[in-house]
Amino acid sequence: MDLNLLCFILLVLTGCVRSSPNHHHHIEYCVLGAGPAGLQMGYFLSKAQRHYIILERNQGPGSFFNRYPRHRKLISINKIYTGRQNREFNLRHDWNSLLSHEPDLLFKRVSGEFYPPADAFPRYLAMFATELSLRVRYGVDVGRIRAVQSGSGRSYVLTDQNASDYSCSVLLVATGLWVPQTVDFVGSDLVEGYESISTNPDDYRDQAVLILGKGNSAFETAQSILGRASRVHMLSSSAVRLAWQTHYVGDLRAVNNELLDTYQLKSLDGLVEARLEKIVIAKRKEQNHRSCGRKKTERNGKLYLTLTKYVQNGSVVSGEELAGHHIDNFPTRKPYDRVIRCLGFRFNFSVFDGSARLPPSENAKGRLPAVTAWYEGEDAPGLFVLGTASHSRDYRSSAGGFVHGFRYTARAVHRVLEQRYHGNRWPSITLLTTQLLSWILKRVGEASGPYQMFEVLGDVILLRGSHCDYVEEFPIQALPQFSSLSGHEVSSHGLLVLVMQYGKKKIDYLGRSRAETDWTKAWRSNFLHPVLYFYDRLPTDKEMTLRPHSWPLPRPRALHHMIEDFLTEWDGPVSHVQPLRRFLEHCVQTDLRSFYADSCFRLSLTHRKPPLFCRQRYLQQQGVARRHRQPQHAHAAGLIAAERQAGPAQSDPAFPSFLAQAEASVSSGLKLDL
Amino acid sequence: MRCAENLLSIMWMCIAAFLLGTRLGGCAETANTSELIEFAAADFYEKLHSGKMMFIYFEYKVSPTISLFLVELEKSAEALQDYGILVGKVNCNREVVHTYCTDQRLMHSVFLFRGGKEFLGLDLDTVFDVNSIVSEVLFAILREEVKYVHTDTDLMAMEKAARGKKDIVLGYVHSLGTQEHRSIMETAYVYGSKYQFILITGGPVLKQLGVNESSHSSGVWFLHCRVHSGFTTPMTSERCPVTPMRKPLSTLSLHSFLQLIEAPLVSEVYDDPSTVQPPQFPYQHTPQVFLFSRPVTEHLDLDTATALAWRLRGLAQLLLVHRQSPAVKTPDEYNVAYRLPEKSLDVKYLTLHNMDEVLELFTNEDKAEDKEEGGDEGLEDEEDNAHSGELDDEVAASVYENRGNLLDSDLFTQIRSDNFHTAVARSGLTVVLFYLKWDAVSMAFFSSFIDVAQSLADSEVDDIQMGSVDCGEWTDLCAAQSGAALPVLFQPITAFPTVLVFFPQEPVLHYRGMLGSEALHRFIMLCRFAAPVLLSRQEEVMSFLQDESSQAAGYRPDRVLGLFKAQTDIGVSVFTEAAKSLRGEVMTGLLTDGLAEKWAADHTADLPVVLVFPSWRKQTHPSSLPVSSSAEELLTHINDARLHPMPELTVENLPSFLSLGKSLLLLFVGEEEDEIGHRQNQALVEEMKQVVELGGVRMERYLACWIHLGRTPAGMSVLGSYLGSLPPLPALVHTHSLSGDEVYQYPPSSPIVAPSVLQWLQRIEEGTETPAGMLVEDTWLPEVEFYDFLKIIDMQEPGSAKQRTPEGEEDDNDEEVDEDNVNVEDETWEKAAAVPSYSSAPDTKHNTHSEL
């Protein structure tokens, strides 16, 4: 094997790989597909200096984007001016770039457009692959994937068009979705597909068009022909979901929604709901032989929408079989010139052999494979699904199906791989407990992973008494398996999980009460805001399953919502910081306030041990000097302390209470009896 | 009371402001931000002769006690202004006001002038804060109006005199000069013409009132001596009927109480209790009791109500509801109703058989409430603090208070990811502060950092560059991932603030000293010296040991000299490594060859040797240390040698001495006023050294040290905390013993001499001394309870935060949209389509959008 490996590397290095039939390569990591997810994973593997290869059937990366979206405008935001220099923060508003350590390897290098042209994306991907020297093999069309069990464990064997086999210890499927989703109904053969329609609006001049679907591709299509078509109707089973209401970027984006306008202003366009299985698209039978030939052909070109219950059989129907015959005001009683199917895409399950079977997930109409919370195939250990195909985990809720989301889940998967196969624990940062507050605020203020992958990725903070370990961006649905996946143990001090969440209430999204400002009402926040969960141990699988309705995590021991913020800057001393500090104090059961050196001096001399802050700072000779003589500010601190401890003045530096109570006086002269 | 009416309105404004959320104190105190008025002698005389009331301190010398007093005096100025009293000081150092400035004995007093002459002198011991100043001054002014009563007989006489004329307000304060005392005096000033105010001192009078003196709580009683027409029972007794005030004594509660006493005894209403308005300002917290009246028994009912109202006076308002009114809906079975507005606005209905039950209801309720109230009110305060804008973190609070001040960072370079390397390379020494804007400690230190930059700029030090990195913005730089080709020179920053010092071609130095301008400045100045300084000539060594540049800055650094036979000596590298980590803290020098031989011989040491010259020791007597095999070991030795054996503890150096883990033998000395005092203090310190020497081995587990309360005022509260009060100085205390938390005080009456101190320590060890106090054992649990969102959610949306039960286990996140059966009915197509978004049911089970 070693020889093979060496040979393989040699071949790759010399760049003239010519696989002969039945040539057998063994590779540690195979990444299937050189789209954004595949390249993203390739980057992490390359950075970790793993033995990997990215296999791509086309001649360049991101080939999906050479064709789609058909109207060539990406709707992923490319915000290049944010007023900030923080790279991490800026990724919150850059939906196209992939993650890397290179500060300049960003999408903005290829386009400055807010909604960039689709051609820019493969260009960006090619640049990404080249500059990071990712090992991609183009022109390898894997047609069959099977699992092989051997003494050394399970591996996956991929067979390409030349019958070359690639044996992979770990298979990372990043093939995306490119099989158009279809629905079987009578007359579905009369329908054109989004993948092949003309994108020239003039081809739709004065035509009545019915579009099946109400997603972004359907609306994008409708929008492009609005100025030419006579009528555009859109049909699907469910009503339009607006992304700005659902916070789900896969729902209809405002950039595509012009048809809503023309519908509501009664400009001949419209939306209707029906299950596709119940409709029939049909041509009309010739009525009788009296009609003259010319008319006949014209009518034959028209497509009618009727319902299965009126139709006997076939996609050529009589007048009696039309819905309008039964209901004289049937909405779509007039015929269409074209019917276009825009129902999205599905995962290509067909290449997976029974041994490497990926079952379809229950959601997403079975279009996506089912995966575990850490994106591994349910019954296919060592096979991970990345990219859009991994979206079944957060379908219709978060951003896992989109570049700005799955770039982070790819990183999470890579960390799982490093721990599982190489014993490298998830990266963590060890912090003094007195530094945790500021660190959480830092993450809350800039972290892009939990921000984009809200409710899916969360920071896990392992409390360990005087210090803690901070683990970033863990897939929180996998929390029960945290220790084995991350390699970090949870101590008896418990753990915190920091997640970004939207409110779950249906509200008037532009109405007056859409946002809360009072921090005590933070749990009613509607916009994205940080939420912290405190557990004294890892939740179990069962607790995870039975979590409260619409919650990302089970009921914790303590919960803290940070009030939503208009500027998404959660650093207000009163509204954000102090409530968070008190929550942390509750979780670690320690006073986490900071004290000036003179207070620490006093507390160190009057107590067995001073508060944690004094222990971690002042006693380490890093006390905080009071600058000049500051007037006594923290009245409250003094009052509370004095009340609770009923002892001598605690925190009021200016006037100790015993001076007031006792009749003693400070004798300024010395009474020496020497 | 000339201005009583005016004042009354002012007070109510205060109270109104209080109710709007401002502190009462805020109204009286914080409005005035001006300095204490200083009167010139001429001014003083002019005001004096105009007959104005003045409260003046004649300032001669300012000790810590005096400066504390002056702060309080300033605060009281605004409060006393409301009573027409001018507060100020006269600076005797500028101008002499005769006798007041010349008689030393008067220095410890403050004077009240009235009608052109001295009215009263108050000893500073009795006026130590705003409350004591205001109460004592008003007490003096109201000397005629407010009577002091010591015995019950006196009180009886007063009652007799007041009968039919005036009601009496009787106050008891457990100690004078407290906030309670002040509240009574302020109220007396306002209501003095209306009521007779009497102050009692406890003892027999309290007993007469049925109060257990040991409870020690202040209180107020209202004595109804003026005959009230409402009285059904004639006043047969000698004594006036008494209504105790049940709320804790404060100006606000006392006003409300007196207002409530004045309120009509019984109000008659024709509405149902549930629709009767809750009590209005200022009674909004007063419970309401409703009795019901029928036309037949109207008079009788009113009598009953009045009788009950008397018993409930000060406790609740009584309302008589006329049942004949059609608006009254209360069922006949109920004869009493009440409302507790503090708890809820709901009216509760009861059927009671006699009036005592009503009373019981309230007195018991009251007791229960009292109990709760103690807690409640505390909680409320706490709530206020806990959940309103008050910051309870002293550093955060001071940073927040100064949030209006822009931090002027022109003095130093803003370091970014992209200019880091060029910026650091630009200068011989670059001091960089890594900070987070939301980290209070960072921002508190930021100001000190600016101060240092300013003072470096002022002293024209130009080889040092100061810079700062905002880690909220340059997150990659702070994480030590520059992304640039050049390597990052430091570890990721995970603690804020962090100060790093960069030298060209040398490893980065981590600043580990106090976060204050003085310490940082000292560190930077010392960093300018090489570590170690290579010395090759006698003059260089001399100047190394006596460098003036650092002395000029006001401090003397410790110096360490490494003496080696040759540069090639293996010890040199160990020493150099130790020297590098001491950079900024001490000055290190390296001496080799012949000169080293000479120096070693001078100090009767053999090469190689390390000489430590602590700043506190005479230069001729350095400690000599062997060169250890490792730098860490050498460092430990050097640091031990730097520690003073009998140190003066300061805020800055305490940690290094506490870390020795020894028992403390702590001498507190006061501020010297003159040369004699200074010598005495020195003698004391010398005597303590004697203790150490005389004690020998026995003293090894003790650290003998002293605190100068003038230089380290924080020591005052330490001493106060140990002993419960400030003892006369000097005071010798034994604390932080290895075995227990007891704090012992050396008998204040015995002279501090070494042998008796040792005997005293012996007695402590033998357990025959009684401790004077205890160290506080504190687990440092959170000061304030957190805001429990789970509890709030459980209350406001019951069940929504509960774990689901296994039956309801269906995964509702994974809704299946297209399977649902919506709008297939042809007729409703368009209708449904016209209701976007909510009409469809993406989830077959819940018929709602789960993501909405």
C-alpha cells in the first residue's frame, strides 16, 4: 500500500496522472466534487497535511454555477463594505467566500457586485483551488460507490468512467444537488424544465406562462419574463414563504419577488396553490371535423390546467374534462402557452451501491440524504456528506444548504475527522474564568459561524472552576456525543453552549413591536440574538429528542438570552454585559466582578481569600490601579455588599461604615510609651 | 418655620422624583457638583454679620480623616441649603480668621453660626458623614422645637401639655447622626409647627410604648393628643392614643405616614369595591379595607367603621360601601373586603364575625409582611440594582461613568494587522496594549496607558513607541494569525488587557505588573536598559549602581549584578536568561574578568556570584547569591533576595508578600504630623525589627510588616474590619495565621517593645489570648441573583420551555410541506392564495409554519 501511496503522490506531484483501467489508488480522504463544499474540505485537509484527493467529473470547479442559476444572478450577498476591518465579522456579510487563512482569498476579489454574476463563482473557486494548491483531479466521473470491509476496517471504493478504482478510508461526498426535482402527474411530459428553458425573455413574448414551484428559481424565472409574457401564474402546493419573514435564505428572497407586486396590483400575474399530484396538464382534443385546419393547430399548441378528478385518461382532454367546464370561475381556466417546472434539485442517490447506501432523509421531500448530527451517513461510517446535500440537518431552518453556512459545517466535519482518525482534539482556548465574560462578548460580537449557522453550530464552554476551555462551533445536535467527537471531557462544573437564535413567534415583521429593547424581555427577542444554555452534564440523546418545541437544545439548568440589538453589537454595559456576567456568576457560582487594586488589597487582608478576580489578577501582581482619585461610583456595589454581609464596609472605598458607627477616632498624633 | 411651606413642596418634589426612580439622595446630593465653597475671610465676616446661618470648617492641615470629612461636608452643602444654611470652609493657610484659625484646639471642630455669632461647635467625631451633619445641624437649630425626653414621666407631662392642642410625633433613633436621625430632623423642620416632635433615648419610654429595647430598631409613634371628633370612646386615659409607624424609618416613609394620619378616617363610597379606585398618591401602597353599610343600620355601621378605622390608622384606609347603591355587586354573604395594592389590585372578599378578626387580618398580615418586607424591600432594592441600570462592578461602573469622555489616543500608534510589522520595526522599543472595548478592565487601564504615553511625550522620551491594538477589530492579529508572510512574534492573546513590549531581534516581553500608569511607566523606563547591561569599567559599574535617570523619575529600582570569570562561563547564559525575564522589573548588569574578581573580593565572595542590591538596602551590603544551574532557580533566589524582611505593605507590594504564605504581624501607624511623629514611627519600625531579630527562628513563620495609613489609606478599613472600630494608633495586629482565622490585637495600652510583643505572640500560640476579630470566610458566591429567564418563561408561557413527553416526539422541525393537503379544493384556490404565508400548513401535524 505504501508503494501505491508513494506512486500516487508522485503521480499527483508530476501532474500527469493517467489512470489506467483497474488501476487501484488508496487514499486516506476522497472528496467527491470540486464545488464550494469539496474545495472547502480540501482546504482543511490540505492545511492539516492529510493525504487527500478531490475528484471532479467536470473540467473545472463549481460547474453547477456554469449553468445555474439560469438567469445568471447569484442572490447570495456579497457585501464588501461593512465599516469594519474584522475579518471574522466581515464573513457575517460575505456569503460567497470560502474559509482560509489567506486574508485576501475572498470573493470580493472577483466581483464587487452586491448580487454577483454567477460566472464569478467558478472563477473564484478556481482561484481558491489554485492559490491554495488544492489537489483536484478533474474529469473523473465516479459512477459507482461501494463500501468494502477489510481487516484494516471499512473503506469506500469509487469507480470512475474508466473503471479506475479509488479506495478511500474516508469518503466526503460534496456532489451537491444537480438532478432536477420532478413530480409525476398527468401531462408532466408537456412541461419544460428550469434546466433547459430559454432565458431570452423575447421567446416569451405575449405568452401565457404557468410556472410550477414557488421557490427562488421559479420566481427568478417569472421575474425575467414579466415584461414579455402576457400572464405569469405560479403554482405549488404551499403558499409563498418570504425569506425576510422566515429568516431562511432558501425561501423567497426579496430580490426575486417582483411578481408578488404585479399579483397584488392585479397586473395579470398570480399565485395559486394545488398539489402537483392532483393536476393535469393537457392539450385539448380537436372538437370536430368542421374546424378548419389552421385553427386546429393553434389550439393544439395550448396547454390546459385541469384536475385529475375531471380527467378520464391521457393528456389530451375534451372540453368536459377541463376544470372551467365544471366551475365557471375556475381561476386557471384559460390555457397556457408554456408550463415550466422550477421545483429545485435533488441529491443523486443512484451512484451509491447497496453497501454504501445513503437513505433519503424524511424531510425535504426525500431529496436529501439522511445524515447524523455530525454529517456522517446514518449507516455508512466513514462517509460524510458536505455542502448543499447535507442540508437535511437544518432544512428550512438554517443556512446549512448554502455556501455561507456549509463552509462552517465542513470545518466542523474536518475537526471530527481530526479527532477520530488522528487523535487531535478539537481546537480549544483555555481561559481564566474571569476572562470568560469578555471572551464570550468577543465571540458574540464577531463570530461568523454561529451567526450564519444559527441554531446549528454553537460554541461550547467547558467550565473547570478557575479556568475554562472554549471550543468553537460545535454542531449542537451532536452534543450528547460531544466528548467522543471533540476529545474534550466535561467536568463536574458543567458546560455552557452559546447559540445564536431567532425568535420563534409569528409577528408583524415590520410592525411596531417587532423588536425588544428591555433586556429583561430578551427571551422575547425576534431577531438573531445570542442565547446561552448551562448544563451540569452533557444532555442525553433522549433529552435532545424531547427538547422543548422549536428549541435547538434541551431544557438547560439555566438559560440566558442576550437582548437583540439593532446594530448586532452586544456590548452594552447595562443591557448586555452585566446581565451576562450575572448569568455566568450563577453558572460558576462565583462572584466575577472586577475590583480595583485597593479593594483587592483590603479584601485580601480581611478575608482568607479575596474574590476570584483579585486572586487571578491582583494576587498575581496585576492589580488594576485606580486612576487618580475617582469619586465613589459603585454605590450599589457598596450597598449590596454591606447589606448582605452586614460586616464592615466592603466595597465603598471612600467611607468605611465603621467610621460612622464607632466612636473611635483616628488619632493623628502618636501616643508612644517607648 | 418660615420656609416650611416651601420646603414641604420641595420635599414632595424630591419624593415624587424618588417615585419616578431617582434616589432621594440623588435629589439632595448629586445635584450639586460644585466644590465646597471656600470663603475668604472678608466674605466670611460679611455673611456672619448679615446674620445668615452658616456651617463652617476652618481648614488648617489636611489629614486623611479631614479630607474624608471635607468630602462629606461638601455633600451636605446642597442638603443644608434647602434649610437656608450656608456650608463652606475657610482656608486658614491663606487667611487667618481670628481664634478659629489660630487656636489649634479648634481644628477638630466645625462651627455653626447664627445671628451673627457662633451658635455651636461640633466635634468632628460627631459629624462624620452627610447624615450626621444634616441631623446634628438641624437638631441644633430645632433645639427649641424638638424636645428631648428621657423618662416616661417627662413624656406624660408633655402629653398633658399637648392635649387638645397638638399631636405628638415621637421618634426613637438607636444612634444619633444616622439616616434615621436625619429623617426625623428633616421631617421635624417641615412639620415642626404642626406637631410636637419629641426625641427619646430609649429605656423606660420605649418600655412604656411596648417596644423591646434590645431590638435596636429606630421607630416613630404618633400620639393623638389633639381631640378628634371621631373618637367614640372618650379619652379616659391619661395618655394620648398611640399609632405606631410600621414601616422602616426613612424621610419618605415618615412623610407618607404623617399624610396617612391626616387622611379622612372613613371614606364613604357608593361603588363596588372592585371598581373603587386603588389608593392614590401618596398612599398608593396603603391597603384598603371595605366595610358594608345598609340604610337601616347606617349610623351603627359608620360607628363601627370609625372605631375600626382608629385601630387601623396608619395601617390601612377604611372605606364604607353603601350597599343600597345599584353599583355595588358584592354578594351579601361577604361583609369585609380588602385590597393590598403592593401585591395586586384585586379585591379579596371575606365573611368575618367581629372587628378583631379584621384587625388580626392586618396585624398578622402586617407581621407576615413585615417579615417578607424586610426581605422584599431588600429584594426590591436588589431588583432595582440587579435589573436596572446600576452597575455593581466598581471597575465597570467607573468606566461607564466616564463613557462621555473620548479617549485621546493620538499619542500612540493604532496597530493593525497590516501595519504591525512595520510599526514594531520602527522603534527600538514598542509597548503595545491589546484591549477589548467592552472589557471594563481594559478600558480602565486604557486611560492609564494614555497617561504614560503623555508623560513619555512630555519628558521627550523618543526611543519608545506606544501602540494599541483593538482586539475587537483586529481579531486575527490578536489571535497571532497575521496572515502575512512575516511570523507573528507572540502567543495568541486570551487575557485582556495585555501589554507586550517588542524589541528588535529579541523575544517579546510580557508586562506582568500592576495595571496602572505609575507601574507601567517604571517598567518602560527600566526596559530601556539592556538585560543585562554589559559592564567593563569601574565607572560603568558605579554609574550602573547609581543611575540617576531612574532616580529622577521618583523611584529606585533593585539592581542585580552578575560576576563571572569570563564571558564564556556557562553561568553567564543562565544569568542572561534570568536577566531577560527580569527586564523592566530590575536593572541587571554583567561583569566579567578582572573587574569581576575585584568586585567579588570587595564583597568577600567567590566567582561566579550574583550580587543583589535591593533598593531598600545600603549599596555597600548587597546579598550575594550562588549562580544556580537553571534560570528559574536563580530567578527565585533573586526575587527572594529583593523582598524586604520587614516591609511596609502597600497596595502594590502586598501580593508578593502574601504569596510567602506567612502569618502577618502587622503594625498600623498613622500619618506623622511633624518631625517628632516621623521619628516615632521610625522608632516603632525599628522596634519591630528587634522583634524579628529577638524572636529568631520562632519568627520565621511570621512576616513582620507595617502599613502607613497616610500612604496606604486602604489600610484604615482593613484595621477597622479587624477590630470593628478604629483603635488608637499605632496598632499591632496578628492575622492570617496558618492555623485559624482569628485576628489578635496587641494590647493597645502596653508599649510596643520587642520582648512583650514576643510574649504576646507566645500567648497567642498557647491560645491564652482572646481574638479581637476574625478574618471573613467568604466563598464569594455571586452577589446578586441572576435573572432567571427559564423561570420567567415558565411563568409567562407555561409549558413552552418544558421537555416534551415521548408521545409527542414527532420531529416537528422536519416538516413536509408538499405532502400537506391544502387548498386542493378548487373553489378556495384563489381565496387561500390571497392570504399568503400563514394560510398554508407546512407541517401536517401542527398546521403552522414551524419556522415562523
